[in-house]
Amino acid sequence: MSSDAPIRMFGADWCRDCIRTKKQLDELGIDYEYIDLVADPSAADVAKEISGRTSIPVVVYPDSSHHVEPSNADVESKLRELSLI
């Protein structure tokens, strides 16, 4: 599950918030690793370990901070803070 991408996103194709966040990252041209919890159910344990919750998406940033079910504004603000956009 390691990648050179600076951001990791744990999500599922049935999750509306995941679809929205994935679309936002794609539209902003952000390089990220998408971890599909349907294809890799064991990754759900990793996401829960990171966030302490079972909610998705979980977005993990290069500074090791994370968001759970972030709004588009939350993601954009964090990307600006990290100078990724």
C-alpha cells in the first residue's frame, strides 16, 4: 500500500462523500493514492486505525494529519496550507 503519492485516500465506490472528494482531487490535479475498501477490505482496519472512526473517506496528508468525511472546503484549505495547490 505504499506509493510515492503525497496523499492517501481511503474510500469506496458506494460512498457519496468519497466520490465527491475523489472528484475534487482529480479536478485539482492532485497526485494521490486511492485505497479502495471494496477491493481491499483489510484496508478498512488501516483507515480506522488512522482516524479512530469507521466513517469514510479518510484522507491522509503528507504531514501525517488527516480528515474524515471532509468538506471540499476542508480539503482545499489543507492543500493550500501544504502548498499543494
